[in-house]
Amino acid sequence: MGRVRALLPARADFALMTRNPRRDLLAGLTVAIVALPLALGFGVSSGLGAEAGLATAVVAGALAALFGGSNLQVSGPTGAMTVVLVPIVAEYGPGGVLTVGVLAGLILIALALLRAGKYMQYIPAPVVEGFTLGIACVIGLQQIPNALGVAKPEGERVLVVTWRAIEEFAHSPNWTALAIALGVAAVMLLGARLRPTVPFSIVAVIAATLVAQLFHLDAAAPIGDLPSGLPAPSLGFLDLSALGSLMAPAVAVAALAALESLLSATVADGMTVGQKHDPDKELFGQGIANLAAPLFGGVPATAAIARTAVNVRTGAGSRLAALAHAAVLAVIVFAAAPLVSKIPLAALAGVLLATAVRMVEVGALRAMARATRSDALVLVLTAAATLALDLVYAVIIGLVVAGALALRAVAQQARMDQVDFRPDLPGEHSDEEHALLAQHIVAYRIDGPLFFAGAHRFLLELSEVADVRVVILRMSRVSTMDATGALVLKDAVQKLNGRGIAVMTSGIRPSQRRVLDSVGALDLLRLEGREYATTPEAIAGARAHLHVSGVLPVVPVAEEASQ
């Protein structure tokens, strides 16, 4: 119960809402104006209709604001989520999407209870940038049928659907729809450069709707009838027999909701001073929102980076702004549904085309591509996988490739350098003895990690040692060691011992000692009494071993004193 209580809204969250309510309400109104065409557009793109987008913006927007872990986050239907939902609608129908939303909500709540939010910070920046670039491309391509004024062709892959839509347009062009879509997109993109504070998306949509109505442009198909209000909550869509087959899509939706929401919250924190989100509370809030939205016919939701940025820039300081945004959209649903139903689909396609263009930050992509070849490769692979496969596979591929390249880079930092046997080493030796020691003892200093990614390289190097009687391994600079590294070291010691070469070690750290002990390598060294705390002690041990084996003559005490 204590863990659940920690995820619920605190008194401080509500106290913050009373500090500057006027500013928060104004910010909420502004965000609602920006969110309206996006909610309608993403609802249409998902395949469940504009009413589903509005229901999601109202229900999920309010609940995520109330229970989430950020004071500034704005949630609702998003382009990234739409990309995931389209194939689910094609395979399982609207009821399948609503069921997936409920399951995803339960998964997000479970992740919050397991305190998994902190692990999202380990996603590399190239994966995020490639993911965003791929989403932008998919969103843009998804709008092609509506922008061209053709019925959406059959197909699961966005590239195939886009090509078929272009072929259909070539046979029967609809220049009216294309002009509206390009006009709305142009107004949004150019207007944002000239007057960034003006919500040109709603201005362009209103203008396009007025033009279509005044000039009776029948070629510009409208959204169609919308219900004047939210439907009563219902679980009628739930098919218990289909839960098993819908679990994999639900995991994908939950993973995307977690990824995008925590990324958005991090961006919001960076845009302000003194704001810090709670990742586990944010997962909990998104879980509650996704659990409830399908009951009202809404699609799965996530935090929206663009709407959150508008919220922050217009002065929001608490959750009241996001709650106000949901309330304004609810008023529009109940009072202005007949007007909203007249908006041309091509106008919404133009809004989303412009949104896709604005998602691509050329400066960030250029910087990432110039950073390292590995970063550029991860970015390109993630973007390509997003476009060709799906978002969750894209993130997995990006993480696997980034992890493999990171391990390769870390493994390359590890070195094993031969240390020259110097006359200033401890012990008083004659010139002849120095020569004998230098001929029969070789010392290696191991720097960096000794783990699975590069351990076998050390085995190969050690196995090539020849014409010596003693090998000294200086291990004080080994930064980390895993079981593979310990086993490789044990194997190397056994191989050298089998060739009659004694192995001495020095400077083994306590953490390394535990790993070596677990695989039996430490026992091997202790058996021969060849583990030493310091390098001088190891050299003395090596000298004693050479005396015993007869390589160095035993010098009488009197003779040694006379030298």
C-alpha cells in the first residue's frame, strides 16, 4: 500500500495550482486551440475517427494531468501512437485497439509499481533522434491519401499505402484536396517563422473550412458527423478470448507510451527552472489515462512533446493548465460538434504534414551525425527501422546496436602493456643477474575493463608469450572484471603453467577477488603462493622462483655483502 500511496497525487501538487491560476488557465486555453486540430487529425489517422481523438484528448488529457508526475505535461493522441495503432486497427478492428489501450494501461501501472521509470534515462540520444525522425516520416506518409483526396488504399505498410494512393491520384487527380492540404501546411510553417506565438494551425483549419463551405467544394470531403458529447463508459468492446493475441501489441503500446511520456517530461524540465518530474508517477498517470480512455471510445494516449512545449512557453506552472486544456476541448465536444464536423479531411492532413516537418530538428540531426560514426549509424538504423518495421522494433534495434558499439568502444580502451624490467626494481643485483632477470621475467600492466567484450584478446596475447620463466600480471588498474574475464585469466594461467611458466599477480582489488574466487582462478594462484599485494613483492617472488629453479645462482651471504 505504501508504494501505491507514493504514486498518488500529493497535497503539494494541488497547492501549486492555486499560485497563479489565471496564467495557468490562459496557457490551457492556448494549448487547447493548438491541440484541437491535432486531436481530430490523429483520431482520423488512427482509423477510429475524429471522435476517438477528441475523447482521448479530453479523458486521457485530464487524468494524465491529475495523476501524472509532471506539472507541465500535456497528454492526448499523438502521431507516434497513431503509427503503432494503424496496423492494430487493420488486424483486430476498433475493438482490438480499445482492448489494447486497457491492457497497455495495466502494464504502465505495473511498471510504475515496479519503479521502472528511472531506467528510461539510459536510452541513448541517437536512438531518440532516429526514432523521432522515423516517426516524422511515417506521420507525413500517412497523410498522403487524405492530402490527395483519395480513399485510403488497402495495405499494412505505410510505404505501400502511400504508393498506391499516389497511383490512384495520378489516375483521378483531386487538386482541390491537395491545394487545401498544402495551403494549411504552408500557413502553419511560414506563420510559425513570422509569428511563433500565434496558433496558426487553428487559423489555417478555420480558413480552409470557410473556403470549402463558401465555395461549395464538394471535392474536399469533411470529417463527417460527430457525437455531441462523450459516450457513456462501457466495456462492451472487451473480448476476453482475444486477450492472448493482443498482449504483444499492448506491450508495444505501453513501451511507446512510457518512452514518449518520459522523454516529453524530461524536455519540459529542461525548458524551465525548478521543475522536476517523477518518472514513476508519470508512468502511473499514463497508465490511469490509458485504462480510462478506451471506456469512452478513446485511443491509447501518451504525452505530447509539441503540446507540452506550447504549455511551457505560454507560462504554465502547474497541472491546472493541462486540466484546463482538457476542459476546453470537452466544451468544444459538447457545444461545437456540428461546426467541427465540417472541417475538411485535407485540412487536417495539412496540419499533420506541417507537424511532421516541425518534428525534424535539422540542427540536432546534423550534430548527432557529426559526433561519431557510431552515433550516425545508430540514428540512421533506428530511423530506417521505424519506417520499415514498427516503433518498438526500431527502439530495440537502436538499443542493441548502440549497446554493441558502446561495448566495442569500452573493450578497445582495455590495454595490456609489457613493462620493461628496469635496474631500479627492488633487490641488489649484479649486471649478470639483471640480464638473466630481463631474459626470464616479463611483466604486463593491464589497464581498463577485463570483461566478455574483449577478454579473449588477452588470452591470445598471453598465449604468445615465449622464452620466459615468469609472467607478472599487474592488475591494480583493472577497472572492472566479469566472470568471462576471470575465466579467461584462469585459462591463461593454466596454459602458461602447462608450459612451465610461472604466473605472479599483484594489486588484485577486493571486487576482482570475488569474481576470481567464484570461478576458481584465485585458488589456482594461492596454490602456488603467487598472489602478491604489490608489484615489488611479486618481483621478489619471481626472483626467488628463478633461484629455486636454478636459473639464477644462489649467492652466499658473505659474497653478496662483498658485492
